[in-house]
Amino acid sequence: MALSANSALRLRKHADYQRVYASSRKQFAKQMSFFYSLRPAERRSETAGPRVGLTVGKAMGKAVDRNRIKRRMRESIRRNIGLIDGPVDVILHPRRSVLDLDFAALDREVANVFRTVARAVESAARKQTESA
């Protein structure tokens, strides 16, 4: 699944970003922080699977650096998106150190974040089926 080719896997709307920020807590990995939130039932008809958004602010450096960080992150996301199953939105905030990080290490970091999100989604799904 290519992230850039399949725009359904990307989080694009400002309202979606705000919903994820409001409904989750900031979590931390070594090279990035991340937010995630299950999509409400009324928003699930658009995309059945996960959607991922990136935020790379101006504090991360000049446009060249920010774009390089985004390119590297998108490729790592594309390679690991299969680890998440279910209607969840994820926002990744890489640190500036991602720019100099070996790609294999970045790939492992994104995989770890996605595994954490996948465990949380499975746990939430079990709680929903138990309460129903």
C-alpha cells in the first residue's frame, strides 16, 4: 500500500487533526511523539483502515530539511502501515534528529509506534465487544 498513491491512507483535514489531538494524549517514542484516536462510527465509511498524518513544523529547519524529513517518514509509514488494522487515525511528530537518523533505525521506530497503536486498537475493540 503506497501512502502517496493511496490518499485514503493520509490524514488531510484540519478538523481530523483537531479531533485526534482532542481525543488522545501525546505519547513518546525515541525519535518522535505521536497521537492516535479511533475514528467515530459516523466517520468510518470513508476509509476502513488506518489514516496517518505528519506534522513537521518550521522549528525543524528550512524547507529542504522539513521536506526531507517528510519524505523519509512517508516511506517508512508506507513500509509499516500493514501493522495497523482498524479505523484509527495516527499523527506523527518527528524530532529534528530524524534528519540524521539511519533509515533502518527510523523504520524500526515507526514500526514500534504502529505496533503500540495496533495493541491499543485491539484493546479498545475488545472493550467495545465486552460492553456490547
